[in-house]
Amino acid sequence: DAGITQSPRHKVTETGTPVTLRCHQTENHRYMYWYRQDPGHGLRLIHYSYGVKDTDKGEVSDGYSVSRSKTEDFLLTLESATSSQTSVYFCAISGSSGGYEQYFGPGTRLTVT
Amino acid sequence: DQQVKQNSPSLSVQEGRISILNCDYTNSMFDYFLWYKKYPAEGPTFLISISSIKDKNEDGRFTVFLNKSAKHLSLHIVPSQPGDSAVYFCAASAGSNFGNEKLTFGTGTRLTIIP
């Protein structure tokens, strides 16, 4: 299994508070991604990174920001959490397998009350 | 606009029989396709992939078929086993640059294998 960890694994927060989720990899992969999974929508890309300090928006980026100051860490911040951001968040990495495969972390379940 | 569609939210198959999961896509630029398997409370795991230059790829009990003219792919699992019970996601990529490709996922099909 790819060395990807996510923290926290579960979080409950109140509407309007900022939240930061962390993704850490030990594979030295160049590319990192943040997705959210919701019923009826599958996995949707929020933001991705193609190198340190190089990031770009995905399909559902509104309300989210990211930062990558080191190869191994990719942070996702909800600037002011809303109930619509209650979801399961997955980090993924890619870049060394010879194909387009992405490898996923275990996920963070976020509940915004 | 859902560019990758899995029209069957769920599928039940008897153990030992063949499971066939289907996926349709609309973007003609997609040139690489992947299947992922997901158990509850875990991240998706890569299962098998196929390039658009092929129409079939096989790995053990898993075979993926691609019909480019119909913009359709399917995953066959033979024989189906109880451990195959999971949610299966189809994904597609439209890029040619190695490693930075964004994947577009379908909504998933929940496969249940009946003992």
C-alpha cells in the first residue's frame, strides 16, 4: 500500500469555523490531490498539486484552499465551514507508477453542524 | 454534466457467477480508464486499467473491456467471491502528460455477492 496518511480521521466542527485537513505521504510522489465523496456524486476533485507550491483548482474548489510547502504534505483548508461541506475527504497521490493510477489515503469524515 | 456515468447504483450476484459492471462516458478526449474498488471506511484502491489503444485488459479474475465507438467500458469479475462485495468506481483520464492527470469518476456501483 502507498504510504499515505490523513489527519484527523474524523472531525466534527461548527458552521463558520476554519478547518484544516492534512495529507502526508512517504512515497515522494510529485502529484497530490484532494477529493470529496458524497452520495450520488462519486469522487469529485477539489484541488490538486503538481509540485511544491504548485496547485490548481478542481471541479468543486469554491470554499476550499490548499497549500503544499513540502513534497510530503498537502493541506486542505475550509476557510469557513458550511453544512454543505459535510463529506468524506480523500487525499490521493500519483506520479511514479508508469500510468495514470492514483493511490488514495484512508479518508477523513468531516461533519459540519 | 456527468462525463462518466455508472447507471446502476447497485448489483447483486450469486457467488461463483460473473459480475458485470458497466460505465459510459461522453468525453471523446478520454484515453485512459481505470476501475477502483472501495470498502466502507477505507480509501478507494486501484483495481485495473485500460488504455484507449486496447479493447481488453485482464488481470486474474478481473477483465476490463473498452468499446470506444460506444463510449462504453465494463468490468467483468469471474468467478465472483464474497470479498468482491464493495463499491466500484469507474474513472477516466483525458491527458497525455504522465502523472499529473486529473481523473473524472463515476458515481459508483455497489456490488453485493450473495453466498
